[in-house]
Amino acid sequence: MGSRESLAKQVAWISVISNIVLTFGKLIVGLLGNSDAVFADGIHSAADVFASVIVLVVIRIANKPADQEHPYGHGKAEIIVSGIVGMILLGVAIYLVYEAMMGFFHPITTPSMIAMWVAVISYITKVLLYRYSKKIAKEQSSKAIEAIAYDHKADIVASIAAAIGVLLSILGEKLAIDALLYGDKIATIIVAYLIFKIAKEMVSEAFDILLERNIDLEILREYREIIASFTEVKRIDRLRAREHGHYILVDLRISIDYDKTIKEGHDLSRKIKKKLMAKHDNINEVLIHLNPYFKE
């Protein structure tokens, strides 16, 4: 197993185990501690378990080398799973809003202090997991691991909002301020909104990549500078690049002097490809088309 796949599985397994523990903790405490926000956060963690399991299944597929049926590799499997995780989070956000709204039509029960502490523990755990997952995702250019990291990020905001909501409800009862009693319900809606924003970003990015949107213009400019550094290149006719999961495919059309031999054109193409891949190790392939250049 390659180090990239091994690291990805390690991140996913850590996510699965931690989310299982947090799911049971938040669901039980949310029910017994009368906190809709903490219980809703537990539902979110349960969705995270499912998402992490999906990532584990897809990681092996995404790291398979190109074959006859998939000549460009299997990298887009990671994009698909990122989109699936995003859609799961969208569903969770809608569910949380529904549950919170229903809570306004029933008698308010003040949550217990233990519900707040569980939310705080969840917050601390998720901050550590997010930083770790984000670091590995950046190092390995993995969309699947990045999806897990964003999932942890959603949990961070969800847990801190739940903790604040529980605290406000408890203060509302002690200080006899009726408005604060609804803090737990309002926190649930805030949690849902924050999860929705993260989910929307994930789904949008997945669709953009699946529709083969061009990569960031700044990175494309760096490619252009590298190509233009070869004096044999008289003109860059077209330069495009697309993400294919954890790697990038580059399509290039350049013009060189019309009287260059096929071997000279071939050698130049190899040099350009090697330099691009040396400067940007996430480039998996560079396809170069040569056009004849005539002096005006």
C-alpha cells in the first residue's frame, strides 16, 4: 500500500472511531440532558461516521493507477465522495432546522450542565482532528481527506454553538429570563446554518471539478511562466488544466519554428513536461500539441 493511501486510511479510521464515540456520547447526553442542540450535534456526528466510511471505501479506488478503461486514472472518485459528504451535510442541516422549529411549539425544558460539557469536549476534539486532517489533506493533495477535514470543521462550529446555546438556556432559567430559555433551540438553527454553508462549498467545488472547471488562474500563470522560459517556444496558443481528484492534467498548445524536426519538437515537449512536473508535483500528465511558427 502506498504512503498516500495509507495516510488517507489512517485519517479516515481516526475520524470513524472518534465520531462513533462522540455520536453515542452526544445522543445519550442530548436525550438525558434535555438538549436539542447537543442531540442534533450527535445526529451530525452520526452522519460523519457514514461519511468517513464512504471515504474509506473510495480511497483505494482513487489511488488505483490508470488502466485501459480509465486512461486518466481514478482520481475523480475522491471528488464524487466529497460531493456525497457535502450532500449528507446538507440533509443534516435541513433536519436540524426542522427539529429546532418544532421545539418552539413545545414546552421548554432546560438542558443540564453536562450537555454543555459534552459539547465543549466535542469542540476540543474536533479542533485537533480538523488541524490534523487539513495538514494531511494539504500534504497529499487529497480531496477525500479534505472532505473529512471540512466535516470536522462543521463539527467545530456545531459543538461551540451547542455549548453556548445550552449555557444560555441554563442562565435563562436561573435568571428568570424567558428569552434565554430558547437559547438551545436558536443554537440548533445556528448550527444548521453553519453546516449548510460548509456543505454548499463542498458540493459546489465537487460539481466544478466534475464539470472540469479550469484551475486557479494564479497557478495557471505559474505554468505559463515555466513554459515561456523555454526560448524555443515562440507562442503559447492554449493552456488549460483540470483537477482530476488529487492530481492535475495539463493540456498545452505551443508554436515552435516551422523548420524544427520531429525529434527536436519531441525533446522540447519532454523538457517542458519534466520542468512543469518538477515544479508542481501534483501534475500527473502534460499533453502537448505543437504548431508551426512562421515569422511575420
